[in-house]
Amino acid sequence: MLEVTDLQAKIVETGQQILNGVSITVREGEVHAIMGKNGSGKSTLSKVLVGHPDYEVTGGTATYKGKNLFDLEPEERSHEGLFLSFQSPIEIPGVSNVDFLRMACNARRKALGQTEFDPLEFYAHVIPKLELLKMDPTFLNRNVNQGFSGGEKKRNEILQLAVLDADMAILDEIDSGLDIDALRDVAAAVNGLNTPERSVLMVTHYRRLLDYIKPDYVHVMEAGRITTTGGMEIVDTLEEGGYAMLKTAA
Ligand code: ADP
Ligand code: MG
Ligand code: MG
């Protein structure tokens, strides 16, 4: 699904190099977790993969579904089923959530050669997904993320993922700011979306999320590189003694 080799990237505005050679392979249906200290480059990696304009790739390669990822415009990556849920979802005043979701969904359907949903068809498509996320239908008619609580914004991100029917979901700290019940709902929704083909790359600081969404691999990022890869045992080590512990263990 996604093969990243020695990826290097810098911030366009300052020229500061943030990714210093990230390599990771995510196969179809696999769930990967990325952990790591604040500032280690987790969000930057997520954003570089979807083509965020603040960053420039300075080295390395990335193949997504057999194509050179960096040959694809950000919109094309989205049409190809690559999805990023943002750590801090943006508010879009003046645009209703349902219109926004339908536009995004139809853009992907069009790119895939499928017929676009009219408003009624889209309602039929979105309602079961709202139920999966335990979201009230009134959220459809509110402006995108405007006045949403932190937890509601996170649910809304997963609603987008569900509506788009993405193939590879990159979830950046979807657990941050969630209470226990919201975390369970969001995790259940992500699990509910999991098919043998769908892949997940999730960035998190906490074990809680990984108890709900079981990763096949856990990676630790440090200074713009993945320095450790393994299974849940890595998380146990981290919870016991923090990132310093991992160094002594390695
Ligand atoms: P993480 O998600 O692991 O906490 P980030 O990828 O957000 O880390 O950030 C890595 C480093 O890059 C941090 O020092 C952060 O301040 C810096 N950084 C990332 N994006 C930008 C940006 N657009 N402008 C300036 N600094 C940035
Ligand atoms: Mg962070
Ligand atoms: Mg981050």
C-alpha cells in the first residue's frame, strides 16, 4: 500500500530540515502506530505524505498503490484514497458540514468514475456513518467544525474518513482531548471501518488508543527518523520508563 524509503523533508518557510530519513512499509490491511516525543516529526511525516504545502521533500522515495506518491497532487492523493485526520481540525465558517462532506465524497467518486451523489443519495450514505460514530444528525447542518468541542471535531474527522471510504487512513492523535467514552466510540468507528484492505497509520502518545485499535507494528520516531520498530512490547517499555528506557533496552 505505502512504501516510504529514507524520506527527508524540510519546512519551506524556514528551510529547517525536520524529516531525516524515515523508512516505513505499510501493507494492505495493516495497522501501524507511530509514537515519539513531542517535536520528533510525527505530524510532519503525516502532512508530508498527504502533500501539505508547508513542507518540501528533499530526499527519499514514497510509493503509494504502486505509484510515485510525490508525482500526485494532494487532491489526487485524496482521490486515490489517502486520508489524513488533522491533529487540529480546521473550522470552515459559512460551509455546512453536509455540503463539505458531499463535495469531498463526490470529488473522489468522480475521480474513480463513479456517479456523484445528489443531496438525498448523500443523506442515505452518511446517516449510517453518523450512527457508527454516535453523532447527532444536527452536526450535518452546522458549519464545518465551528463551535465543535475537541471530541466532536475528532469524531467529525473520522466521519470524513468513513464518508470518503479511504483506503489508507493516517490518524494524527485522534485520541487527544477525548474522554474515555468518546475514545471508545471513535476507536470502535475506526475498527468498524477496517476491512482486510484498509490500512491505518496512527500517531499517538498513549497506550489507551492502542488497546482499542490493535496495531500490527509500533514505531518510535526520534529527531525525524524511525529509530525503533516492534510490537506492543515497545509500548509497555515506554509506559514503564518513558523514551529514555527504550534507549537502554535497545
Ligand atoms: P510531533 O508531531 O512529533 O510532535 P511535528 O512534526 O509537529 O512534531 O514537529 C516537528 C518539529 O518541526 C517541531 O520542532 C516543530 O516546531 C517543527 N515544525 C513543524 N512544522 C512546522 C512549521 N510549519 N513551521 C515551523 N516549524 C514547524
Ligand atoms: Mg505532538
Ligand atoms: Mg504532532
